[in-house]
Amino acid sequence: MSKPTQQDPQPPSTDTGAGSVLIVEDSYATAKIISKILAGEGYRTFLAGNGREALDVVEAEDPELVIADWMMPEMTGVELCRRIKDDPRRESIYVIILTSLAGRIEETLGETVRADDYMVKPFNKSEIVARVGSGMRVARLQRRLRTSLSELEHKQQELLVAEKMAAIGVLIAGIAHEINNPLAIVSNAHQLLERDFGKVLELLSYIEKLELPETIRSEVARHKHVCNFSFLQEDVADSLKYGFKGIDRISAIIKRLQIFQNSDFLEFEVRPVDAALEAALATLPPELLERSTLDKACNARQQVRCNLEQLTVVLVNLLTNACEAVKRTGGKIGLFTRDEPGTVVIEVTDNGYGMPEQVRQRVFDPFYTTKKVGSGLGLGLTTAYYLLKIHGAAVSIVSAPGRGTTVTMRFPAAD
């Protein structure tokens, strides 16, 4: 085609209009004739001179129907059709092949090319209008079906996750209750041991200050040496210290688990999301941000109905993960808010190492973690997901190895 790829000048159509058609033909005159016929029927048309040009138009405009000549330079209509049908994003595009071949060629086009229809040159206006009209109806039905299936799969996934979270919530609440009782006993025992050992030390110090016969003083010193009392004193103190740390860690875990049990008692109020962002940044340990650059842009003006404390927990968990993802490279972390109609969007981004698809699909699973043993419980994103659902928010994660991660949360705006 001597003319460049273009869209014929005509009023743009809407989703309820006749539709969009890409005409791929190396004869500019033929392409213009087809375009004029279809424009007269209300279609929005695009022109391309070969398959390679057509792929660019398909990527940019996503037409509903393609009319492609079989024989063209650089890339034929047959190869173009294969490329379109091999792309899961474009397979619902209806493809009509133009050919000068006589006879029936349905088998060739259907089995090897996967074209939806064909027209033999020369053709007339009524045939073009009829074939394109029929193809457009099929294309739109296929798109609606694909959209419906996608929505159904999404709803099924949400239902499965909700059922899983409900079951896990009951399980975790029960576990937390069962752990709390023995933990209270261990905690009390540690406190008594700390108190009583302190009394033993006070008693020993008192005895050593008494004016005792040398034989008794020597015997006391001998027993202290035999039991290595200096080491024992330090060892008991260290054991108590680590014991209390362990108790505090278990208590913190139980407190996090109890979120799944006590969510019905959360109080909500209408607040700007910026309040949660500032609270999260203030709560985040400073050392987490030492090797990263924070890019923040708060452009949301609508408010949300939220529990500020729990929304802060969500953001702290997400920001902690983002910091962990870039700590080796000193990358960038992003925290952004914006308004959409009836929706407030919060995004947490990082340009760290990203996640493979099999990891991304499991990030909300309880106790799932890619960190070393002892470095994480695998409850951070589970808790975040649970709290976001309580807030009526939708969450999605886009990530790939080497491309970082973007977590997008969409909250219903407060009335």
C-alpha cells in the first residue's frame, strides 16, 4: 500500500455503535473502497498495508474485527491471522480473509489458519456489509462471553479465598485461645522465677556482709566456686531475658491472630487515607528505609470509612515487604493515592526483585513465606488481605522477577 497506516476520518463510535474494523490490504484503492462502504454503515475503520503494520494497529486500537488480504508483502494475512489467534488477549477478534482463490477453502482457513470467515474477490457491497455485520455480532458475543467468564473466575477465586479465610479465622482464633492459657502460665512462672532469683541474690549478698566465722565464709565461697555461681547468675539472667522475649513474641503473634476473631468489634469512621499513610510511615522502623528512596504522592481528596489503626497495620505490612524487596539494592519505594469515581486508590510499589507467578498467587495464604525460617511468620499479607476485605476494599498485585511489585488497593469512597 502506498499510503501509511491510518484511521479513516470519521466520527468515533461508542461501545454501542457499529464497531471497529481493521482493513489490511496492500492495494490502497481496495482498502479505501471497503473503508468507505463500512463507514457508511457506521463502522470505525483503520487501514494497514501489511501484516506487520496491522499488528501495531491491533496493539494500539484493539479492533473488534479484521479484514485481511491473503497475499501481502512482509507478512501475509494468513500469518497475521495466526498471530492474532495465538494471542490470548486478541483471540476474540473476528478475522475475515480476502482471497482471489476460487472454490471452497473453508477447511484450509479453519484448520490451519483459524480464520473465522472469508470472502472471494471480487465482492459486492451487500456481501461485505452482511459478512462484517454477522462477524461483528459474533465478535461482540465472544467478548462478552470472555468478560463474563473472567468475572466468574474472579468471583469464584474471591469466594474460595473468602471461604478459606473464614475457615482459617475460626481455626486461628481457636489456636490463639488454646495458646493463651499455657502462655499465661509460662509468663507467670517467668515472673515468679525472676522475682525469686532476685531474692536469692539479695539473701546471698546479705549473708556475705555478715560477720561470720572464717570457716563458714570459706564454705560459702567454695560452694559458689563449685556451682560456678558467677556464670550461673549471668546464665539465669540471660535465660530470663530471652524467655521474656519469646513470651513477648508469642503474645504479639496471638494479638495479630486475634484480628481474625475480633473484627466484628472494630469501630469505623470517615477519614482521609493520608492519615493512615502518615501513621504507617511513623510506625515503620527507621532502619527499614535507610537503604531505599521513598517516593510519595498523596492526591486523593475523597475520604474513606475505615478503622485507622487497622488500615495502618495494612500499610505497615505492605511497606515492610517493599523495604525488604529493595534492601539489597537500595531501590525505590512508592506510596501513592489518587481518586477515581466513587473510589480511593492506594498503591504501594517497589522496584525490587519481584515475584514469580507461582509465588504471587500464594502471597495471601496464611503462613506462606519465602523468607528464611525465623525471619517471618507469613501472616503479614494474610492479615492485610483480611483487613482490606473488612474495609470493603479490592486488592491486586502485579509483579514479575526483575520488575518489582505494585500492590493496588481500591476503597469505596465515603458518601
